Amino acid sequence: MFRPLLLALGLAASATALATPALTTHAERSGFTQTGRYDEVDRLCHDFARAYPRAVRCLRFGVTPQGRPMWAVVASQAGALTPEAARRAGLPVTLIQGGIHAGEIEGKDAGFLALREQLARPGALKDQVLVFVPVFNVDGHERFGAWNRPNQRGPEQMGWRTTAQNLNLNRDYVKADAPEMQAMLALVNAWDPLAMVDLHTTDGAQFEHDIAIMVEPVHAGDAALREAGTAWRDGVIAALAGQGALPLPFYPSFVESDNPASGFRDSVPTPRFSQGYFLLRNRLGMLVETHSWRPYPHRVRVTRQTVDAVLALMARHGRSWRQTALAADARRLTELPLTWRTRDEAREIEFRGYAYTRTPSDISGALMTRYDETRPQVWRLPLRDRIEPDRVRSAPGAGYLVPAEHAAWVGEKLTQHGVRFERLAQARPGAAAQVFRATAVKRDAATTEGRQRVSLTGEWRDETRDLPAGSLFVPIAQPLAALAMHLLEPDAPDSMATWGRFANAFEPKEYMEPYVAEQVAREQLAASPALREAFAAQLRDDPAFAASPEARLTFFHRRHPSWDERFNLYPVLRLDRRP
């Protein structure tokens, strides 16, 4: 049973012969019905380093909240096993991570298979460096169970989606709350990978397509890097199709979650997600999603083929693509789309699904889709894949100013991401700046990842502000300018402000007693005919205002010297000149 399954996985006979027992996985030995526990990652990481001392290094790059080590396997037949050696040699670095959602675990087993094959072929890793993290969400991996992924066929047991702190790491790239993510960002800052590959398994409907390959920059990002990203994506898809896979270039999630006829909508991911984050670093990010209803041996095979194709393309084009990325780093950022939109018009595509019915359910009371996997069908479905910038923001002329009272925690966050900043040694009174005052603040009713997200409406306007000593200046002239903008623009979808980190700025702290406000209002009305007209007009035109005693008194409080001018003032400033 073992050898036929290996052949079914497409392993080369030469690689199988060269593999020592110490470098095989529990998944292989079980016939790909099971996956190993995390102690296997520890063992294999060190065994590969012992078997290939000149080509492999086992690297501990972090510790989880439950005290488990986080392991990465560094491999290069050029012997470039440190970040410094890789940079000196000008080698492209590819970071491949498995198990960010630890129930979606074929990336771990396929990655070890691919690593063994690559090392058995002289020269396969000579012109590049591979940094392989078999399991990112280690504590979640050890929350092992048979029903952790009810929408998935195999393995028999697997880990859990979130960390021990119940954080979803693939929503954490920008906010970086999880210790695991902070360790990953340190690894990224050290190695500066040209390409990052994030290995997943889908949820969703039943159909024949077995894998989706999504890359940015393709729809967004630097124009030259888009060409590289498109070539990388299309090259991997062509390699997979040539081996019998049925790959897709978009995530196969229906517009209406349970209705195939609604078709698909492609999009640009926000930077809370892996490939959306690396887009902002001027690097290539690939999201790989195998189809959850394919059996585990099939998913391991097609993931291993994906890793092979990724590395083959990097061996061929990686040095050139690395130069393209470095050129993008050197270009001055003048504007950035903070959000993207997908146009409503669609084109029809052929999609390989199964016969299905949609009938009312006596359980849920809703229409329920039922698939018949014995009857393959070609569906003709709409695909909306015309993507364009939505909210575009010009970059500040010089950079951002984080005031001293927020410098400690914002500086820590910027450091985690590798964003460069300077600290003001002296105060700068009366500096010309741009400030953002929110005209509307909307807080989500429920928390997301433990935080109450905030949607801010407003605009930047010129003002004169004092810049205290100890403030942070974040220059826009740096390679990570796009990431800095997404962190610091208050209305960016994954900014620090949007994730609620500046929430106090949008809470009133001082107030005026109603009987005092009443007297203030009468004095203001008596003193200003224009104010009387404005108040009357708002009463006439705004029924909600007219019906709210609080809003009516606040109308006058805002015009009184006691009003807090910092209420709804975003603390971070934009500067057109260096301080």
C-alpha cells in the first residue's frame, strides 16, 4: 500500500530511493491517512540539518504562548544559510509557511516531501534560498482532534484553526497582536523574502477543481512587480495543469455563499491577510488553497507539486524578480489606493462542478444546496474580475508624525514591521501639518479578533500644531512606505486606528451639565443672529437633531471655549516638510 501511494503522489523514484527513514513523515508511513504531531517537526528539522549540514539549517525563530518552539528549515545548496549570506550572494529567498490554520495541514506534509526531493537533486536549490515554516500556528496544531475540520476529507485528525489565544493568524499580519505573528514578522524582517507562499485548504462548495493559486502583486501594487507576479502565478498554474490538476486563479467562494449560480467575485486582499500584506512590502505573496473535499493524499500531492513549481520558477527567474522588487523599493511613493473595488460587470466562465439541487430545508427553513458527486457538470458562471482602485490617498510630502504620548506603543508596532522612523530630540512649536478630524465615527457592534473595529469618516486639513520632543517621524521615503501608509492612514481598512488602537481619541471626556448648556445656548443665541438662523435651519432640516435634546445642547457646547478641540482629532499628523 505504501509504494503505490508514493507513486500516486508523483514522487520521483530517485528521490524515494535516496530518502532515509529519518527524513520520512508520519503521513507517508500512514499511507497519507494521518498527519504527525508537532514533535515530528522538531525531529525532521534537526534530521534534515544533520543529513545536509552544508545545505540545511534548523532555525528556532520564536516561542508560542504555550511555550512551544517555532521551527523553520532553511535550505540552500549555495550554502547561504543566514540572511547576511543570502544578501551577499544576491539570492532570492522564498518563505513557505504551512499550518497558519493548523487544521489545513497538507502544507506541512507536502513541504517536507518537496524539501527532500529538492535536496536530492543536485543544483535544485543552488540559485535560491528556501525558508520553510512547516507549522505557523503551533499551539493550534496541538489542539488535535478528529472533527476540527468538518468540511474536509482527511486526515483522520488535525489541529485547530486559531491559536491558543483564539487569534486567527491570517487576520493578524498588520495588527500583529499574536506573539506568533510577531515572531514571524521578525523572521520576515531578517530574511526579507522575495516571495511568500501561504498553504491553505478551502471551505465551501463541492466541485471538481482541486486548487486555487492567488498572487499579489497582480491586480494591485507596483506595475513592474505586477508583471512578475502574473508570470509567477501563471507559471505555477501551467505546471499544475500539466500534471493533471484543475487549478484556478481566484478563490472559489460564491458571491452568495450557498448558491453556485451567483458565480464569483475576485478582489485584492487587505493586508490583514498574507498575500495582501506582502503586496505592501513590494514582495510577491501567494495564497494556495487546495479543495477541502479532495482526499488528503490528493491534497498533499497537488500541494507538493505547487511547492516544486514555485521553486522551479524561482530558480529560473528569482534573481531578476529580486532586482524588480528592489527597484520598486527605490521608487518614491506619491499615492496609494487604500481600498479596491470589483466592478459589477461579469464575464462567463466554464467551471467544473457537479449536478446539484436547491430545495427548501425542513431543518433550517432556507434553500439548501445538495451536490451529487457522481454526476460531474460544467457550469457556466459569472466571474467578476475587473478590479480598480477605490479610495486613493496621496502620500504626505515628507512623512507622518506620531506624537510623544503615543510614541512608545506605535514605535513598537512599527519596529515589528520593520518600518523606519526617527525620534524628535527637540520640540517643534507651531509646525505646519495636516490633521484628520473625524466627522463620523462608527464602531462595530461586535468585536473582531478581540478588537472593536472603528470606521472613521473625515479628511485631512492644514493646521498649525506643536510637535513635542520624543515624537516619532516616519519618513515616506523608505521601501516600506506603502505599509507605513496603511498603518497610519486612519481610514485604511487595516490601519491601527481602524483596529481600535486610537479609540480614546474618539470618546468625549469632558462635558457640560445640561442646565449650564441651556444658559450658554441662550447667551449665544442672544449674541449672534447668524447662530439663531443656523440653529433654526438645523431644527427644520434635520428631524433626528430636532428630536434629540443632547444633540441640540451639543450644538452650542461645540461653539463654547470649553469644548475639547482634540475630540475626534486623530493623533497622528501628516507633514510635507521634515521636522
